[in-house]
Amino acid sequence: MGGDSVVVSITSTHHTITNIEVFDNSDGTYKVKYELLDASETYLLSVVVNGDALNAKTSTIVVVPNNPDPKPSTLVGSTPLTVALPHTFTH
């Protein structure tokens, strides 16, 4: 399993995220790594598999600012993200 062409885009009203990496887990699942530019925006995540834009999956990412931490923050999910459901992440 795996080997699909997976294209991820993340946009907001002010930003388009260009530093997005997609990793094939070779089991039919994929990991996406990205860095958001603003911790107080709502982003639209879009996933297109094998160029089938008509069946693109979308989800909303709401980033809520929190107390700053001097070390870099990393968001790690413990369960797979179901695309098309709104999610709020707090770091």
C-alpha cells in the first residue's frame, strides 16, 4: 500500500503555506509536516490524492495563541485526522 501522489495545500486569508512535506508511511497512510506562519489564524487544509481534484478533502485548522514558549513547539497527533471535520489545536 502507499505510493499515491498526495498534494497538500494550506491557506488562510493572509498566508499560503509553502513549506509542506508529505511522507508516505507505505501502509496507505501519510504524514504531513508543515509550519504555520501566524498563531492566530484559521487555515484551510486541502488534500488531493492522485490528481483527483474533484474529490479533494478539506479541513479547517484553527490555531489559538497561547503563552509563548522559548523552545520550538511541535504538534503531534495521537490519532489519525479525519479530513473534513473542523479541528482546534492549542499549543
